[in-house]
Amino acid sequence: MVQYAVAQKDGEWTVFRDGEPIEHDLSRSAAIQIAKILAFESEERGQAVELLIQGYYGDVATRITGAYPSADDEPGA
């Protein structure tokens, strides 16, 4: 599974992949758009994706999508 996240870091909206920053100094909407594009591309390659998006007040929305290679990788298994 690959994880993409959009969060504020040092006052800038940043896109992370598996915890590492890959794009920074963005508007929140641009960061979300980039993360969604990257998530879609990962899903096309058959990867399961977790997408985390921080709200303006620190709340985090989570979405898990994509393929699960085996039954053991499915949520709740």
C-alpha cells in the first residue's frame, strides 16, 4: 500500500508519499489535486492507496482505495 497525504508543514501545504515530502509551497487545493492524481496513477498500477487530507482546522479525512493483492491485506482481515 502507498500512502499520500496533504498536510500543512511549516505553514506550507505539502504533499507526502509514504511520509516523505514530494511537493511543497502549494495552495491546499493544488496539493489535493496533485495527491489525487498520484493516487489515481498508483491505483492504475494495481496498488492499494491510502489518501489522507488535512483540513484547515487540523482534522484529517482518510480514504483507502485500490486493489488488494491478497485477502490478508484487506482492511478488517
